[in-house]
Amino acid sequence: MKKGICCFMFAVLLSVGSLMTAKADDAEKEFEDILEDQIRSTVHYYSEDSFSVIDAYGMQGKVTKTVTSDDPQTSENEEVIEEYTSHIGIVFLEMEQKRDGLFKFKKKDFFYYDFDKKEFLTASNVLGNESIREFFERYVDDIEKSITPFSKLLLLFFLSFIITVPLFIMIFQNRSGIKT
């Protein structure tokens, strides 16, 4: 009887656990779609569906936004700053950029998202939070944009082709003109 109750409780826990992970997977997929749209609209030469998340961090934190900028023509300070608390997500990711259909670059960058207002933020909006600043400082040295090895090889091939073809033309052109 005890084994039957234990097996039943274990089955219930497994089914509840799988439902919870399914909801988490749906939320994660939704955020990935939002992130894909943002990258597609803001990053030039972005190769679609090529980003991969290196690390992510979420927290309840303070967001600072400039609502109205200061007018330099007047002596008063008209700048209006809004501060509010929101659920913030920061993502450090790697994406691929494709130029001219031949050359591919790998780029690493940060994206900040306000889950409550459903909008992307800039670093200046959220770096007032200590834990986000620590996350940023952990990966700031890894921000880079580099050409992929295959694209580098292709570029070197084209450069060598520019040098060797005229050289071969000069060599074979001179041989056909020499009569002995």
C-alpha cells in the first residue's frame, strides 16, 4: 500500500514538474522571438536565427530613463528623469553577421530588456544596479567582433589572387614575345 501511494505521489510530482518546465520553455521561446526581432531591426548585416545566448541574468531592479531632454537654448534645466522598479533581464549573446554573402563575422554584445514594460533598454538605463554592473563587468572584456576563419581564408585567397594573376600575365606575356 505504501509503495502504491509513493508511486502515485512520484507520478504526480513528475507531471507537475513537466508542466512547470513547459511553461518556462514557452516564456523562454517568447523572449527569444522578441530578442530575434530586436536584433534583426537594430544590427546591420545580421544573419537571421544565428544568435546564441552565452549568459543571461534577471532581477528586480531600478530603471532610470530620461523622459524629456534639456533644451540648451534656455538657462533652465528642463530635463525630466523617470525612475521606476521593474523586472530587468540582461543577455550576453553571440551573433553572426554576413556581409556580401561571403564574409561572416562573429559579434558578442549585451541586450537589456524590461519585462514589465516589454521594451529594450540601454546600458545607461540599468547600470545603476550593482548586480547588473557586476554582470556587465564580468563579460565586458569579451565584447568583440571577429571574422570567421573560413572568411579570413577566403579574403587571403582573393588578395593573393590579385597579386598572382597579374604576375602570371606578365610572365606568360613576355615569353610569347621572346624569339630566339
